Amino acid sequence: MSRWGDRLKKVEQLAQSFQHQPLATRYKPRLWLCQPSSTWKLFPRQSLAFSFARSCKEAVHVFALEKESASPGQRIYLVTSYSELWHYYRTHPQSLMHCYEVIPEGAVCKLYFDLEFHKPSNKGADGKAMVASLIQYFCDKLMEVYGIRCSAQNVLNLDSSTEEKFSRHLIFNVQNAIFKDNTHVGRFIHSVLRPVLSKGKNGKEMDGVPSTKKRRQETTDLSFLQVKNQGQDCLFVDLGVYTKNRNFRLYGSSKLGKNAAFTVADDNQFIPKPEKGTSPDESIFLASLVCNVSFTGQRILTYDIPETKESTTCSLTGCQTSPHQEVDNFVLTLVRKEGKQGAIRRWNYFVAEQLLVYDIANYRWCENVQRFHKSNNILIVVDLKEEVWYQKCHDPDCRNFRSSGYPLPQEICVSYIMDEEDQAYVMDEAGNIDLSQSPDRQAAVGVAKNRSDVWGDDDEDYLQSLDDFELDSGEISDRLLLNCVTRFDSQ
């Protein structure tokens, strides 16, 4: 019993220590009290955030934050889920008011636009009419190039205009109008706007686009896309937002040092379909996310630099590599056997679900029919979150088939190869973001270490006490232990 007495004294000392020096726990937000803590981590560098996000089993994403006290251009990177961000986005507007979606390299995404012009330099310009004309023009082009029908009712129209600047974001929420990644979006937009890019003032050629007598005459007047910015000729459409890992400002957020946040434009015609448990405002938020796209077997659009009409079709060469080259190499081992030399025809990355979907060429073995298909190819789907792969099929008879899931080799799993670094920032319950290694936090860590010395090794003390009890009272049966656990869990 002396050991239990010593243990009781340690518990009393620990309680007194907590009363005098409360230890602030790391902030782990919850959407409601009964929900377990979800992922909420802040990183000083984008690469660390992406590495951590890929290692998570939860559906998480990377966002960029601008902090009021930080130096201009410095951003902090947050990893969390869409629902978690939305919950705290509303309750901590001060710390999360300058927030950006990071569009990952290679991620499947929606068609989107950043539109702006300098109002004093474009007196008389009707911004609303320009937006309406642009939407209609690109709806026509989606029908012409891809056979996809849409209208302004499918386009979320966000406004962040001021007295000096007209600013809009357009996000197309159209079924099957999903692009392989934002570089293909940029190519498509650049090609569609070629008529206006090729002509400067007085009809002179611009941007190195050669003129040709064979070029089809455009019936649409695109002169409204030519605007001025403090005397300089420029385009109404910002073509610089289609680069890898692009930061795209969120609905409800403003730029650092500015007060104009993106809100739903008064001429917006898009109304999201209501979902159970989702408010109308959250539905707008989810529709505004460029990479909020699920893998549902929809058509994925691509657009290579067009030279002929055929080059606008959805095709990629087998030499293309995904952001996970080690996974590409593993997939090739699956389709290069039994005398076959399979290849990766194309790949698509669904960041919302951490899925890499490979379209396979020259290898048609289907687990469903247990043989090679004669004409239809197969798909290899790699789930980076669950760390498994499975096979699907293009054959109509196997359209709903999904093979068993097989584990990925450990050496290519992100959870195995990632060397996680400690986050450099933490966010407290009031929404304040500070360096995690601040003097106060270091002091708290020191207090925790001292308390650990007071507490001792819990497992070792417990096992030793159990041994002492069994020496005096005999062995405790497994049934008795199970009954105790059951009674404890039922309380």
C-alpha cells in the first residue's frame, strides 16, 4: 500500500501545480462539443503544408493566410478541411479575413476567371455588361469545343469592386466542365481569347500571335475585353492566375490592407443546390472553391496548345508525369507484365479526395471478367489517403465495377516517407495566430516537463502496482478485468 500512498502524493502535487500554473493546451478546433478534434495546422512554408496534407487520412486542403502584423508578401499556410475552415472563418473574421485557396499543381479544377480594370482609366465602361458578355462568350465556346451546355445560371459571380477598381471572380459550376488542372484552363482561355490578344491598337499584332488569311473570322465583338490600366493597354481577363500552386482569394476575404471582400455580386444568377445541414452562405463558399471537385467518373477536359482542331481533344502523351512520380513508377509495374508494355496515357489528380486516377494504354486486364478486354482500356485509381489502389474499367459492362483495394508499397506512402517538422505557428481559441516557439510557449513547455517529473512514468508505476497487488492477492482473472472495463465504459 506504500506505493499507492506515494502515488496519491504525486497526484496531489500535480493538482497543486496545475492550479498555480495552468497549462494552455494546443488549440484543436471542434465543430461541436461531441466531435473529435479535426485537423488544423499552420506552417511557415507551402511545401511543408502540402507534405502534411498528403499524409492526413482526413480530407484536408491547403489555404494561405495573410497576417496583419506580418511583413508584406509573407503568408502562413493552413491545413484543414472545408467544413472546419468555414466554421472558424465566420467566428474569427479578424485573423482569417485575408484567406486564399491554394490551387495545387496538377489538381483537377473548375473553369475560373479573375476580372478587373481601373475605373478612372476606363470611364464609361459598363462592368456588369462586360461580365455578362464574357460569360455568354465562354458558354458558347464550351459548347463549340467540348459540347457542354451552360449559362450564367451555372456561374458563381463574386464582386470585390471599389470606387477605383472593378474586380470580379467567376467560378463555373458546370457538370462535366472540369479541367485536368489550371494550366489547361489557362491554355483554353488563352486560345479562346486569341482574336483579342492578336490585335492591338489599329489592328496591329500583339503577343507574338501570327496573322493568317485562313484564320476564321470571329463574329463576336471582343473589343470590350481591351481595357486600360493607368494609360497602359491590358486585358479585362487576368491571364496570370493559371500557374501552379496559385493562391486564389476566397469568398468573404479581402487583400491585406484592403477592406473590399468578395461578396455575391448583385447581378449573380447562380443559386447552389441546397444540401442537408448546409446553410445558403456555406453553399456559396463551397461553390466558390476552385478545387472542390469529387471523383464521380465525370469527363475531364484538357486543352493542349492548339495547332489543329484535333489537338483540342482530350489527350495526353504517356510521357507526362504526375506530382507523385514514385506512384507513377509503381503503377507502371502493375501494367508492364505478362508480355505487355502498358503505359500511362493520362492522369488526373482529385485533390478533394487525394485520388490519382490513371488512364492506362496497351494493358486491358480486367479483374471483373478475369481476362484482357479486346478494345476498352482500364483505369488504375490510387487512393493516397487510404494508401490503397484499385482497378476500374471503361468497358460498358464493367462501368460500375471496382476491384478489391490493394495496399500501396510502404516506401511510396506519404505517411512513411514524410519527415514532419513542427509547425511554426499556433492559433488559440480567440483566433490569434502566433509563433509556436514564443517565450510564453517555451515556458509552458518547461512547466509541462517539470510536471512530467512529478508525475513519473505512469505505465511503469501502474504495472509495478499491479504486480505488487497480485503477489499479495493472487492473479487477477481476465474475466474480472473485462467486467471492470465494461462497467467503466458504461458509466
